[in-house]
Amino acid sequence: MASEPAQSPQATTEDPRATNRDKFELELEFVQSLANPYYLHSLAQQNILDQPAFINYLQYLTYWKEKDYARFIHYPHALHHLDLLQHAQFRSEMKKDEWRDILNQKQYDHWRTWRDYPGISTTGATPTDPQETGVQSSH
């Protein structure tokens, strides 16, 4: 007579909502970690980005780009990097120190300058000079 494997008390009595919340938080934390070029580089150097199961997991995680989920993302570069990770060439290039450094620099430059975009006022005043907005006159 075969006995059934014993289940932990936690597994049999745990609230499904708590389980879903734990999964949500774990996946959210992982997706946000993809914003870090050094982490991506580490995954690539360990050949984790080459594993079919991991590639499938990255594909699965693209649901985070949907509006209902994306609103929880604090680091938008994570979603951009998730898109890039869908491509084999990017996953391969991330093994190189130069790619890590380029990605890191591009991310830094974006953070450094995103508020200086012409036409977006951080003071609340709307610029009326076409040169300030970057809009050319049609005259």
C-alpha cells in the first residue's frame, strides 16, 4: 500500500490569495531587477540567458507590459530590457563587458536628461517660444 506524500501544513491551509500575492511580488521584484545592466550581465555570463526554460520564463513575464501590471513597475527600464531580452542577439551580447557598460551609460544618460526634454515644462509654465519647444514654424 503506497502512502501519499505528506504535505506541509502551510501548503494545505494557505490562502490562495496569499499565494497569488506572493507570486505577484516575486515576479514584480524579478522584473524590476532586469533594469540593472550589471544583473543582466551577470545572468549572461553564467549562461542563464541561454537556457530555454529561462527564455520561456522571460517570454511569460511580458504580461508585465500590460497597463494593469505596468503601473506597479518603479523602474521603467526593466520593461525595455525585458523587450530586449526577447532577442537572442541581445542575450548573447550582454556577456560582453562593453555591452553592459553601454547599456549602463544609456540608462544613466536617460535618467540625467529626461526632464530636460524640449516642450516639457517642469515649472508648470508652458513655453511659447518655438525654439524652446522644438516645434518649427510652418511660415
